[in-house]
Amino acid sequence: MIRKLLALLGLGLLGGGPALAAPPAEPPPEAWRRYAELAGRTFPAWLDEATPAAVRLRDYLDDLRVERGGEAVDLSLSVWVAPDGLVSRVAAPVFAQSEPNADLRAVFEGRRLSEPPPTGLRLPIRLRLRVAPPPADARPSTTNVAAST
């Protein structure tokens, strides 16, 4: 959990080899953790809305999931938030088609989180949205979306 949160806040360790003698990292402030949790709840909710862009993006991600044999599709996002809580930019891997790229921006950019970011929060915030198969009892057009930070 702490490693994910540190990575989310841009505080992760670099390199893949053995760690050099470095001072232990302090855990991020509680306000940063709460804000990451807020973003982790808000982004899936925005993707779950019935707007045309959200529906098309969910359908595209669900089609990718089916093409990959039904396994969950992870969408890694880097999110920049203005001091007033407005999502000013979202970066993600580029999709092969232009429409899902535009839909991703339409779903997330220009939206306001319910709180402004805490002082000193390092940007971008990194989120991973996971599109998984819907539960067996869900209506056919449902997609299961969750976030982790």
C-alpha cells in the first residue's frame, strides 16, 4: 500500500537493482493519502456515467478486454490537478484509434474534484483504472471499473 502510494505521489524508488544505503522514506502526509483515495473513487465514477464519451470509452475498453481473452484491462493515468481541484490534464497510453483518446480527455479533463489538492502534493497523481468482466448477475452492457493509486 505504501509503495503504491509513494509511486502515486512520485516518490517511488528508481532502478531495479539492489537498493543502495538510502535514508528510509517518510510516509506521505495523511492529506495526500486522503486525496489519492478521493481521486481513486471519483475517476471510476466519472467513467461509469451515462455520458456519450464515457459510454464509448467503456465500450472500447471492454472490447479490448474481450480481445485479450476476457482478462482485465488496466489503464494507467497521470493526472494533473489545478489548485482549485480542476483536472487540467490527463495523460494515458495512446489508443490505436483517435476516438477513445478524445473520449478519455472528455470524460476526465475539465472536471473538478470535490476538494482542491492539499498543499505540496506532487503531481501528477498516478491512477490505474481496471476494467474487469462484469459480475455474473449484471446487465449485459455493464462493465466493472475500479481504481487503485
